[in-house]
Amino acid sequence: MSNQIFYLQLFPSNESFPNLKITGNISRNANQLTICYNLGGNLKEIAIAPPSNASSRKHELWKNTCFEFFVGIKDSARYWEFNLSPAGHWNVYRFDGYRQGMQEETAFQKLPFSVQNQADGLALALDVDLGKIILAEQTIEVGITTVIKHRDGEVTYWASTHKGAEADFHLRDSFIVDL
């Protein structure tokens, strides 16, 4: 089993935003992937949808506050984008190559994750079996990201690294966590 701690960085911009910190950890045991995000700081300035009783697949979650990660198989162009909303909505997309062939990944019918609102932040945790899309012996490369929408409508982009001139979570050079 491998376990790694991460710290997400804000993509550089000229705007000043509330003091936020996004940290967490990710681990893989065979094909069981566990990722936990911790969002701390002045959350009153962030637009966070209230929790929904019905967790469901939903499109375009990245237009609002959304925790994301990208999983690629080492030495393969194919990758998956996982979107997790604090409201409980989710989606998984499969790509054949850089932003190409995007389609909803139907191997997942549900994606159970937990969201805990805490006094000083928010925690989101997911435990998912990747066996539906990846073989246990395959090495994966992961890009860990988050989109934060502020109450004023401004959107900021956070990632473990930003390799492009613009915020672009799909760049394979940004998939820096090997599991």
C-alpha cells in the first residue's frame, strides 16, 4: 500500500482571495483508492452547495466548488476525471487522450463519498474500487485538483502542481502522484 500527503496550490492570479488551505492524503491498496481532502480557512466567502440527501451523477460540477482528481495509466494516453461536489453529486469521465473523446464512464453506477462540515473547514473522503477501469498491477499517475467558487462568482483553480501557462488540470505533466 502506498500513502501520500498532498497540498494544493492556487493557480497564480492577480486577485486576492480568502485565506484557504487545501490538503489531504491519497492511498492505493491493490485497486482500492482512498482520497481525503481537507479544506480550511475562511469558508464564509466560498459558494458551497448545501448537502443533498440524494447523491446522484451530475454534469458540469466543475462550474462550482468541486473536488477533483485525474487518474491515468502510466505510459497510456487514456485517463479519467473524477468530480465530487460537497453537495453529494458526482461524475466520472473517460478521455482517450488530452481532452479528447470525453464520455461519461459508465463502469461506475455510484460513487459513495462522505462530506463533513467542521467548525474550521470541510472534509471530503472517497474510497473507490478502480478495478472496473484499471488492473491492480498497473501503475497509475494521479493529478489532484479542486475548483473553488467564491460567493462573488469568481472561480479559482487549485492543484498539486500547475504545469501550464493557464490553469489546465488535464495536462498529463500535472499527474505527479504515482501509485
